[in-house]
Amino acid sequence: MPTAMNKDSKIYVAGHRGMVGSAILRRLRAGGYSNFVTRTHDELDLINQAAVTEFMSTERPDYVFLAAAKVGGIHANNVFRGDFIYQNLMVQANVIQAAYASGVERLLFLGSSCIYPRDCPQPIREDYLLTGPLEQTNEPYAIAKIAGVKLCESFNRQYGTAYVSVMPTNLYGPNDNYDLQNSHVLPALIRKAHEAKLRGDKQLMVWGSGLPRREFMYVDDMADACVFLMESDVRDGLFNVGLGTDVTIRELAETIMSVTGFEGEIVFDASKPDGTPRKLLSVERLEQLGWRAKVSLRNGIELAYEDFLKNADLRN
């Protein structure tokens, strides 16, 4: 049986320098944990199976947070399709197999809400997985993440492991990617609105129609949910992590304009893809265990913009 993490448990956070992994580390440190094992990509290439196996057998962590992934927005997912499916499949398979072989007690796998069918009912429940076609612009990434969920599920059934999967909604916050070509919509709009304000522009160009609805979660809330699950007695399963509320892209852009102080008007480029019409997660399963998000969208964007001003490399 899995046990709750002890403060001296050895914890491996894969992807610890990314937005998600760094948030998990922050949350763990705040919770009194200090025995971490981490590796940068240069120190350990998770696509290299032999290297991952050696690392796990040598370090033998008690708990693993699998936050390493190749990620990007609509443009990146649609253009680099081979990279997204191959790299994510390899990372997941190598880490999960090596975790089992080295006797890891608990593992938490981070997926994405894009694993669900494009047109499934809203809000999206966990059992809607594999009930319809995926959104084509990010299908390769979604299939890789579905494979990760099924790896965890299958290892639990065959080997009696305690591997849990979480599917976060759209995340943002410290260490986000603000590259205008490869980032997600919220960080891209923060940068575009900020730079438009500095230039004195009268308009802010936003991809698509502005009509799709999206749910956005501050990444530290997501990290809190992950640690909550690993500290619980949950042995397996798939859990959505979100706020349970969504906004239109237009409403998102208006909030970002307000936070950044850009006073121009929004212009929508309808030639660019909208992606999935709506993605609102049902968070009932996690709420029944006693967890809820704490950071509102407005407050989260304020925190993200503050971090952007401190740390973003505007030369990208």
C-alpha cells in the first residue's frame, strides 16, 4: 500500500526547470520537503532509455513527479507534430518503466486537457476519454499523453503500482514560455499587450475569432493539487485539475489588457485557427477529495505579469 510522503522522502521531479516542475518544487519546499533529486536536460536526456534506467537504479527515489514534456501552443503542436509525439512518448515510457524497475513507491504523471475529444460534452469528465475524435491541431501530443495515462493504468493493473495521472487545464505563471511563435495563448497575449503598450499601438491583434472558451489555472494551484494527491491515499486513477469556470478568448484578452495597462482595441485575425470550441474541465472528482483551486483568473494574471516584468527575456 502506498503511504503519505514523509518529509525526508527522496523525491524526483522530472522537468524541474519548466513551468510545471518548478511550481511543484516550490510547493514541496513550502510543505517542508527537502530531499530532492533533479537533473537538467544536459545532465540526463529522458529520451535515452539506458541513461534513464541507470539514473533511476542509482538514485532510487521514493516518489516521482513526471512533469517533463515537450509542450507548445497551437502553432507549435501543428507544425512539429513528429517531435511532439515521439519525444513525449519516449520520455513517458522511459521514466515510468524505470520507476517501476527501481521500486518507486508513488508516481504522478502530468498530462493535458487536450487528451479529451474535440467535441465532447461540457464540462469534460474524466470518463469522456477516448469517446470521440481529437482536435487535429494537437492530436500527436494528445495521443502521446493518452499513452502516458494508459501506461500508468496498465502498470497499476499488472504490477500493483500506485501511479496517478492528472490532467491540468491551460496553465500559466512563473517560468512560462513567452515566445510569440510557440507559446500558449495567455502568455502570448501578456507579451503582445505589454509590447503594444510600450510602442503606443492603437490595436492588439489576437488570433482567431475570440469566441472559443478556455479555462486557465495559475500553475501554483496545479502544483498544490499534485502534492495534495501524492499526500493522499489515492492509489490510481485520472484526475482533472482546473477551476471549473471558463472565459472567452475575448474576455481573456480584455482582462490582460486591463492588467497590463494597454488601452487600445482588440482586432481578431479570423484567418488563424481557433482550435477546440470549448474546453472546460469537470473538477468534481478532485473536489470530492477535498481540493479546490484558490487563485482567481484576474489575480493569477496579475501575478504572471509581475513575474513577466521581472524575468521574461523580451529578445525572443
